[in-house]
Amino acid sequence: VGNEIAGVDMTRRRRSPSLPCAVRVQAAGFALGHRRDGSVRRLFFSLLDIHVRAKRRRPDAAGVRSVDVTIDASRGLWARVFSPSPTKGEALPVVVFFHGGGFVLFSAASFYYDRLCRRICRELRAVVVSVNYRLAPAHRFPAAYDDGLAALRYLDANGLPEAAAVDLSSCFLAGDSAGGNMVHHVAQRWAASASPSSTLRLAGAVLIQPFFGGEERTEEELELDKAALTLSLARTDYYWREFLPEGATRDHPAAHVCGGAGGEHDVEVAEAFPAAMVAIGGFDLLKGWQARYVEALRGKGKAVRVVEYPGAIHGFCLFPELADSGELVEEMKLFVQEHRTKRVQ
């Protein structure tokens, strides 16, 4: 793990990642859930995507409770709220989380994301709000971004009466893959439009292997297409086709946020855009786009902390069997501690 971006030689010493057998089996199952052209075998994938219920009355072994909260019934928008065991007089930071899945797959109720959010809640001692945004292709761009922004406006207006005491001036956005893409776009929209009277303040943005792209094929995409296991060019292309407006190319601003040839794509960053943390995996074919994003933010004068995991595949944060997953959560904890609102005791 480091604070500077390594070059594209990060993975060339090894052609494939070193993974425990259990993780390889799960990655293989995810791959089987897709056809060769990247499209999803819906019936097969539904068997893999196990959903779990919230545990409102019975906290887990670590004392974490969860409850599902309706944000906007008219569009079926809800969130799963995870709260750690309360401590008297303690106002907790809030992490609004967006799950990955190419804007097409998974849910806040998916086992992998329920487990990850419980871990974040427990380790960071933060209330985690996992947003169940609408999925493509039934709901294309900008539905997911609209839902993310609606979740922030709901929190700003209503707080979280079902959760432990929270400090909305210490609100962080976090997400992996497509959720990481959402973190950027939702943070930008909030920063550009939030009222000075807002209770909610974005204190930081955590982008875990964010899903960016373009018509151009980066060197990393070509090199890692067959080594990435959980992701391939065919799958990324399929996800973009399902999410972007019909007829749009991958140079659409939702995907291609920065780094265009000749500089025609300039990342849009509002003055109030928060400090960011970007996690990059060495065996993630998207890492070239992620590196460009980091440099673009820095070029705008924004604070960015980069954490790198040279042996990590796309989606590594979902597997507690991997040491890198635990290290990432620890990095998130340090980031939140550094950027949360400092209160006089």
C-alpha cells in the first residue's frame, strides 16, 4: 500500500493473481454468470446472488444492527442502514455506500454487500447507509445518480431516526466499481447544488476501484483482459451498453470523466468537492482509468489519497479471505478519522 501511483509495470512480474482456492471458486462462479459477449445469464446469476434480510431486532455477534428504510416509495428507492452498538454521548460519522455490479447487478440486500457494509460499520464505528439504487437496463443513466442524490437529500431532511446518534457534518460517500463511479458523480452533483443551510456535509469520498472507461482501450485493459478473473472487456462493454443512454458511446461523460486524447475530457469538480481516497488493484483492468482520475483530481487542486494493492483483482474488497480486504477497511478507517468533523469535547 502506498500514496503514489505505481507505473503500468505493477503486475508484469506475475501473469495471474495469487488467490485462495475459495476466492477462485467464487470468481469462477461470477464468470460463469456471464456469456462470452459479456451479457448476464440472469437465471444462473440469480442463484449466485443470495439476498439476506436486515437484522433489526437481533444484532450480529459484533453488535451491528440493520434496518431497511424507505427513501422514495414511488420509485422503489430504499437503503439498508447498519448501526454499531451505541455508546452514550457518541455521535457517529455516516458512510453512504453504493454497491458495485456495473449498474446492472446486485443489491443492498446481496450477501456480499451486506457482509462488507457490516464490516465497515463495525471497524469504522460508523453508521452505514447502503443505497439500493435502481438498476439498468430498466433504469438507465441518470437513474442511479438521481437515486444517490435523493438518498443524500433524504438524510439531510430527515436524519436517521432508526440509527444510533449520527453526525451528518461527517458524511462520507463510499462505493466499489460502479458504486465508485457513483461516488464521483453524486459527490459532484451534491457539491455543486447543496444549500449553505444543509445539515449534511460531505467530508470525504472513497472510490474503491471505480468503474470509468472510454472508447479508447488503455494499455492496462488490453494487458489484463484475460488475467482479471472477475472482470473482462466484454463485461465492461456490456455494462456500459446497458447503463448509458441508448446510442451513446463509452465517451459519454458518465463513463469518460477524464483523460481523453487531446484533453477534450476534463473532469468536472465543484469547489466543494470533498477530499478523496482511491483504491487501485494491480490485477484490475480498470486501473489505467483510475490513475488518470487521480491525476485529474490533483490537477484541480483536490486532495487525493491513493492506496494500492499490487496483487488485487477487481472486487477484492468483497472477500474477507483476502488480507488486502482487511487492509482496505483499515485505510478507510484512517481516512474517516482524518477528515471527519473535529468536535470540541
